[in-house]
Amino acid sequence: MNGLQNNHASSSRPPSPSRTNIVYIPEGGYDAQPQPTFDYHSLDGQDPSICIDNGAHSWRAGFSSMTTPYIDRPNIIAKYRERKFGRNLLLFGRDTEVDANSRSNVRTMFDGDLLIHSDLLECALDMTFCTLGIDSPKIEQPIVMTERLANPLFSRAMTSELLFELYNAPSVTFGIDSLFAFSRQKHQDGLAVSLGHQASTVIPVVNGRGIMSRAKRIPWGGAQASELMLKLAQLKYPAFPTKVTPSQATFMFRETCYFSTDYDEELNSLADPAKLSEMTKIVQFPFTAPEVNEKTEAELAAAAERRKEQGKRLQEMQAKQRAQKLAAKVAELEEYKLLQSERPQYKKAEFLSRLQEMTPFETEAEMDSWIKKTEIEVRKKQRKDLGMEEEPEEEPVFPLVDRPDSELNEEEIKEKRRQRLMKAGWDARVKAREEKKRERERLEEEKRLEEEERTTNLTGWSSRLKEEQESVIARIQERKKRKAQLGDRKSAAAQNRMKNIASLAAEEKTSGSKKRKKGEDDDGFGMDDSDWHVYREIGGDDESEAEEDDQLQLQSLESRLLQYDPSFTEENTLIGRAEAKNKLINAFVRGGLPTGQKYDFDDIKLNHQLHLNVERIRVPETWFQPSMWGIDSAGLGEVAGWVLNGFEEEEKRRLMQCIFVTGGGANIPNLIPRLRNTLTPILPFRAPLKIVSSLDGGDPRLEAWKGMAEWSNTAEAKEARVTRAEYEEYGGEWLKEHRWGNVAP
């Protein structure tokens, strides 16, 4: 293990959810808190510098005699003309949230981390000098200002021109924010690591000077992390009732995320739904609850009783309707039986005429068949209503089947044909019953052999059944997958189906116009059962029969394995696997709820909640693995290790004694443990490693301004000032080199 030192109070474990796992999005609305103007004349007799930290996210400014910046606002500007009063408005920082008009006109002077908009920079400088109370015709104090690593000459020339030409500043000094922050350290050697808003940088410092030739930049910062959080939230909750704004996504990122000390291990541990729910943070969005007239317990009980009575009445009505239908059927049956009993009283022709006149039947045989069939149905319904078993089916008699036609008249011949058809149906049913009996005997024999195998070789029996189970599950899943693919007309399965249809249509057209020759060979289609699957594919058959057979087979396999195999549990069944998957999905989407509480889809409060778990470690992980989100760059730990390993052994050991982390991203918990775990394997074995974040335990975001203010009072800072005469002689791109700035062009 390395001899490690750390003065950053950061635990390697995520914050415990037991304290609170709910984060509330701030309510909308503008809170007007105007900043008072500084008493500029209180500095009379002093010679402080004006220090401006021009960051892509925040604008910080103040006099070097102050301990903290007097101005610390978001670096956003709204400049527009108000229609109501016809006034030109300029709003800066949080004031841009005053109304919808101002929010829609928000702009920034940066494109990424490049300073390009001089008009907005001028607005920011106007606000700064006014807030600092400067009332003189020109700026009398020297100005120290930050710039990005390898700042383009255009951006520096634009800034210098504004300060010298518009404000008549006496001198200007530029430096890099992360190096200004590092200047507060007592070490002359180290590594300045900045996690900025638009980019992250790693700059080595040797003998008290930044080595720009070894510096590295990673195109990932807090802005990209916030955007990633927004995209993940939108992807996870596509039907969220309100629009998640970028500022809300930034709030969620800052309040819920932390660096995982071992990302892969923690990600694998989250396969357990309980652990996933435990680390879930619930983000509660503002909502307006609708007015609902809540009913009392008595009213709810009365409503439940009414529903119960309605169900009971409905059942009674259905029973009454069934009884009425049965009574009507019995009355009709009695009427036809009475007519049947009157047959001896009439001649055959007279009875047939009477039959056709009074009934819908054409012959006596039709009426006799209907009477017999109806009697069976009535008896079956009556026995069912009484809860009795069904009567066994009697074997019918067919007296005319075996008699020759010469002995029969025309009516009897017709009856013989009918009886022949009925006898064929009866024989088919008898044959089917016999086949079912033989099938039962076969299944009983297979069951006996299986029981014998199970008692003699339980392991082999269990393995065979498990293989069959996996095969059946694979068929079921493949069928579901194919059904889903056929629903998408652009899928490969749907396109293949259309090709088959076109191919068969072409074959049918050819075969219809040209017959096969006598000696032509047959292609053998249809000899294999799989050949007929093409018609199932074309017809889009849902394969319900095959699905039902597979479900029954799977149920039989799993029930036997559960009964006899101790190693096979409910979790190994298809339903158990689906439940485990659903538990994991529920924990991912709706984790973090109190124990025993179920998600209510009608609860407006729950509907306005985002449940963040994996996102809490996935978003910060991009600093160490930018390739996860398509950034063609090495991670922060890899870049820092590469920079350190580029020095000689003695210099490397000195640099490892002060790896200084600054910027807004340094506030994310667990950054130092994660950076240490990444650097340890790629640095010399057991070499001491010291990683720090802030000198006095303060906010890492302010370290750059504090370091700038302290350095501006030194003799080195006075020598590094670019005066107006030098600006006029050398141009706005020119600068004087110093330990904490970029190199001169």
C-alpha cells in the first residue's frame, strides 16, 4: 500500500441514504436580493489590484485586499429591450431569472471555453466596476484577470483592447486560474488539476513554474456532465409530467452525484435490487396538487356496500335470465313433443303438411333429431344448476344403416344417409377416445420410466430437465422477439417477410401460366415440416398453439424440478427470472421508497419524482472514462499519470507530493479517493502520494481568485504587468511571462 496523505475530508463511501434520500428542486420564482455597491473610497491611501476570475460558469471579482470575491455570480447575461416601457435592459447573473423574457434572452460570452463575445464582456466589466463603486473617469487600479490554458491571441487581444481603450486601465496581467490556485500551496513542485465548467486541465509545476509544454486538456467539464444528467433523466422518464430544465439538471448533478472509488465493482453490486434502492436519491420536483374532495370513511363504506349490492343484483339478473331461457327452451320442447305424440292420429302426408305449417322443420326426422338433442341439452343444464355430474353419453342406435336400399322407401333412404353420417361421427369420437386412452397409457409409462430414472440417477434426470427448460424458454423468448420485430416494418424480420411474399407471388404467377412437364423434377417442398413455416411467417400467425404447448411443457418441467430437485428454486423458473428482472427495473426506476410503500400511479407527488441511482456514479465517471460517452480522450487519472511519468524519477516524486485539485468539480464527493485509486497502479510502487483540494478547507471554486489576490501583491506580479505604453507598442496579443501564466507568443 502507498503511504498516502490526505487533508480532504471525503469518505470513500457514498452518503448514507438513511439520513435523507429526498432532494427538493428549488421552487421557481425570482428572489430579488440586490447587491450593495462597495464603498470605493474606503480604499483611499491603498493600492489594491482589481482581481477578476472570468470563468465559463462564474464571474468573480473584487479587490486584492479582500479575503473573498465581492462579486460571485453566474457568468450569464440578458441584454434586450423591454417592450412595455421601451427601455434597454442589461441583467447579469441570477437577475436574468426575473421573468420569462429575460430567461429567453440569456447569453454567455463564451463558446465552450473560448472567449469570443466582446459586447458581453463589456457588459460584465461595466457591471463589475459599477458594483465595486468605481466613480473615477478611468480605472486607476491595475487589473489581474484569468484566461484559459493556451488562450487564443484573438481572445487576449479583445480583452486587452477593452481594458485599455474603453476603461483606460493602467496595466493588465493575465494568468491561468488553476495555477493561481496552486500558487497558494507551499510546494514548489506539484500537479495542478482543474475540473472546470467546459474543460478539465492538468498542468505540472516544477520549481515554482507551470510547464506549459507538458500541460494537457480534457474536453469534459461540469457543463457536459449536467447535460449528460439531463439526457439520462429524459431517457429514464420519457413521460415525466414537467420539463426538466438545464439549471435543474445542474442542481441534480451537484446535489446527488459522487465519484465511485471502484466504478466497475460498485456497478456490479447494484445488480442487487436492495442495494440499488438503498443508494437511490429521490429528486422531488415542484407540483401543484389539484383540489380533491376527500370522502369520509362512512361515505367510502357506503360506496363499497353499493357496489357489492350492484354486483349481487347483477348475478341475480343473470341467473334469472338463464332460468327464463331454460324455461322457454323446455316449453318449446314440450310443444314439439306434443306434436310428435299426435303423429298416429294423422296420415303421413297430412302430418307432414301440419309439421311444415306449425314448425320450422321440413321432415319428421329433423324434428326427432332436434327433440333428442334438446332433451340432452336441457338435462345437462339442469344437472349443472343442481351441481350434479354429467350423464355418460349413451351409444346411439342406427337401425337403417345395415338394411339394403331395396327394402327402404324414399324417406327411409334419406334417413339412412343421415344415420350413416351420424354413425361416422360417433365412430370418430369413439376412435378419438381410444387414442386419448392410449396416449394416457403412453404418458403413464413415460412417467413410470422417468420416476425410475429419477430414483436411480437424480443428477442426470435434473440436468436433462434443466436443458429442456432452457430450450423451451429460448423458444418462447425467440417467439416474443420475432413478434416484436414483425411489428416494425423496418426490421429485418418484416423485410424478409415481404421478400417471401414477393417470391411466392412470382412463383404462383409462373406456375399458373406454365404447367410442369411430365418428366420435370419436383423440388421436394413440403416433405419437411419446417418448409411450411414460410406460410406462418407470411401470414403473421401468432403461433398461439405452439405458445400454449410450450407454456404447458415449461410448467410441467418446472413443477417436477421444484418438487424433486433441491437445488432448483422458484428463482430459477421463468416467472422467477422475470420477477427478479422486474425487481431490478422497479428499483432502477422507482427505488428509494420507504419500506413497504408501493408506487401509486395516481399520486401526483410521486409522479413528480425522479429516482437517481446508477446516474449518481455514471455521470461523474465520465471524467475518468470520457470514451463512455463518445469523447475521444483519455480520462483524468490516465492523463495525470501520463504527465507524471513523463518526468525523471526524482522530479516525479516531488510532483507526487502535491497533486492539487481545484475547480467546481472538486466539490463532488470522493474525488480524491477515486483519483488516488486510479493513480496508484500506474505510479511507482509504494511511492508517497499526496492529493489536496483546498488550503484552508474552503470552497475549491474560490481558490483561483484567492490565489490571484494574494499573488497580485507580490513583486513578481508588479513586474508581470503589461502597461498601456507596452500595449500600444506591442499590441493586445502581447503579454509578459510569469510563473502562473501562459507562455508569450
